[in-house]
Amino acid sequence: MNPTTKSYTQLQPEERVTLASLHQQAYSVRSMAETLKRSPSTISRELRRNSQDGHYGSGVAHAAVRRVVARLVLSVNCIPAR
């Protein structure tokens, strides 16, 4: 891998549970990021994308990710071969 290339790893279900707990305890985004050893922007994005009425649910977030992955797999499999 090129040293200048950034790699991306999705939040794991266990990390989402921890995030939900920290969010419920009103930890700051930076504190949550430090605890999970993630970028504050990753935590902020996760909370923004998967919160409803200010409440973050790890199960809801994980289900949303699974739907996106399934949709991507379907779209890749539907590409006609050249």
C-alpha cells in the first residue's frame, strides 16, 4: 500500500455500542473519539448520519450500514461483463 494512501475501516458493532453509551452519557465528540481511538470527524459523521431526534442507536446504525453494503453488492453484481 502506498504510504500516502489513507485506509478506511468501518466502525465495528462493538464500537457502535460503546459510542451509543458514551453519547447517552453526554461525552463530547472529542472524548468519544479519543476513547475509541478514532478521528473526531468519524464520530461526528456517525452520530449525524445515524441519530434520530438527537438519540443514537447502535443497532439502527449497524442495520443502516448493512443495507448500504447489500445495495452496493447488488449494484456491483448487476454490472454487465465486457
